[in-house]
Amino acid sequence: MSDASKIFVDINIDGIDHFVGTMWYSIRKNRGFSSFQYSEEWQANPEAFSIDPAISPLHSKEVFRSGNKALFGCFEDAAPDRWGRMLIRRTFNDAAKASGKHPRSLTDIDFLLMVDDLSRMGAFRFRIDKEYLAVPTANSIPPMIRLRELLQASEKVEERPEARNLLLAPGSSLGGARPKACLLSPDRTLNIAKFESSKDEYDVVLWEAVVLHLASECGLNVPYFQIENISVSKTDRKTVLLEKRFDRAGASRIPYISTMTLLNASDNNSEDYSYLHISEKLSEISSQPTKDLRELWMRIVLGILISNTDNHLRNHGLIRTSAGWRLSPLFDINPNPENRIFSLSIDLEGNNDIKTALEVAEYFEVPKTKAKEIIKSISIALQNWKHTARKYGCTTSEISRMEPAFEHTELDIALSFTSSIHHYP
């Protein structure tokens, strides 16, 4: 990372870079501190918007990041999570050792500015003067034809520096702890490739595809996805889940924030928030609040019925359209057969059951009678989960193991609701 203490922040909208503001940072005792101020250019732009609810309004002066976080939420969303940090840290350490130096500790700001510029989540670009940071070399995002090579690198990333180097650009920009990389499809569309992990006890990425398919059948908004089965030996095949990046439209970038940023929350206080808090803020910021609130509520119901327990605030997000902020497509959704302890509750009492979902439906602009219809419809659609799992190639033993995630008391309650004959627009 450069020793400069001032970074210019651009945002790319419809393929055009706009100077949105300046970030100042400092590092003391290996801890980062930052502040941000909107540019006069961005304040004067009639299409300007607040890039983060905590950095608003647009005419504000320099704003300092307070608390234990070095970065504002919108910038944390553009930084890597555990998988990307591991790649960056180990590659940084490899380079330091090769030059005979002792590697220093990396801060949150280091990780943000080291992420590959082309594949970074969202629409931010960071520069010193006119030089963008972490600008990729030609072909840094590999084409789909190199999928097998990336899969093999993901399996050897712990012990081989060359594997880390191969994955650094395409794999360091995305959140989450699981192995992944970005790839370009033949039409130059940016995609996420999610790989199996050596620590998996079952085919996690295949089951993510199963529940994305089920979610789509329930009427939810999911990204385009497909499964690739890669032969790694004569007897062994590996599953790769490919998802189209929803923060891209062709070569154009789309601004993105997580619901953690929406609520100005952090990892160490996320238990203070619930879906009700998201609904309140979503109703204020969404350009189509009725549609987004209903979609979010349906995701609550789906999550309960498939035991999607890893539903924390970073696993929900918003994208910026020409009309304003909208709820992003569904992502990082997985059934959990081991327990039903959810990361995010429906309310602050910690409830995560169908009856509570029904009780709060009106806060999501879903009338209670209509809510019963939706719950019954989703539960009926999910009864086909075994058929869908077999269709995607899940084994009989894995289907049996996954039963607790789908077959439980909450499904019985949902199926017991009587659908009305009312029709709603």
C-alpha cells in the first residue's frame, strides 16, 4: 500500500467515473483510522446520492469514522472478507519473505486498497492523484475456460504461493469465507465461481444451487446461476456454482451496500438488530419500498423453512438503480441440517418462526390474509425439495442428511394455513 494519507474516491456509474469524495487515513500501532468528505463535484451533481447512510447529507463536511471500525460501512462492503483477506495476507507475506523482509500486519485499509480494481464489489474506484490503485493487468480476470485451473488452485491455496498468485486478482474482491473466484463469460459478463472446500462435510455449493432453484420457484429474485461439474480425476468430480454478478451490467459497475451498512451496524453489535430494523430503513431508502419489503418478508419465510441460519446482515444487500436503491437479488443462502440457530432474528426477542413472520407481515406491507397465502404457497413449493435435490445430482445419503433442514415443525405449521380465495394486485 502507498504511504499516502489521502485517497481520492471515484464511483463508476453507467461506465463513467465520478469523483465522489476524499478519504483520509492514518495507521497508528497497526490500527487504521479514516475520515471522508464529499467532493464539490459530487455535491453539485444532480444525480448524486449518499454513498452510505452514515455519510449523509451530501453537503456535510469531513466525517470521521468513530468506534472500533476503521472504515465506513460502504467501504467495508467493497473490501474482502475472510477468503479474500487470506489470499491478500499470504501473498503479501510471500512477497515480503522473498525480499528478505519481515511482513507487517495489514489493516482494514490495506485490504480495501489492495483489492483488484476490476472485480471489486460495487462501483468504487480508489486513486492517488490520477493513478487508480490495484489496477489489474491484462487478463487478470480469467475466462470461463480456466475454471478447472482455478478450482485446482483453490484446493492448493494453503500450501502453494503460485496458487495464491493465480487466485489473488479474481478471488480477493468478494465477501465470505468460502473459496471463490471471478471469471469472465464469453460475452464478458463477470461471474462468481464458488468452489467446494476441503472442510466441507457435504457438497455445500451444490445445495446452494438447490435452494436458489427452490427460491426462484417460490417467486423470489435470484441471480442467474448454473452448476458445472469438473472432473479432477477418473473417479472424482467437483461441483462449481457459477453466479452472475448482480453488481455489474455488462462492463458497467453498480453501487452496492450491505444491510449492515444500511443500519450503520458492525459485526460486534449485529445482535442488536433484526429484520424489523431492516424493514424500517428499507422503507425509507428503497425506490420501490412495497416490492422490496414484500420480497424481504418472503425471504424471511423461505429462510425459516429451509433453515438458512447464516442470514447475518452482510448476507443481505441493496444495489443502486437509476431510480434509486433496491433490494439486491438473493445471495449466500444455504440450508443448515445441524441446527436452527439463526444469525439474524425477525424481532429483538430472538424469534425465528412462522407465527412471528405472520405477526410482523404488515410491517413489510403484506396484509395478514395475503401473508397466509404466501406462506402456504412457499411451503407447498418446498415440498418438492427432494425432487429438486435429485435433479441437481445430490446423493441419497446427502438428501437424508439434509432432511432436518427442510422437514421440521415450522413446515407443518406453514402447511396448516388455509389459503383464502382473495385476489390481490
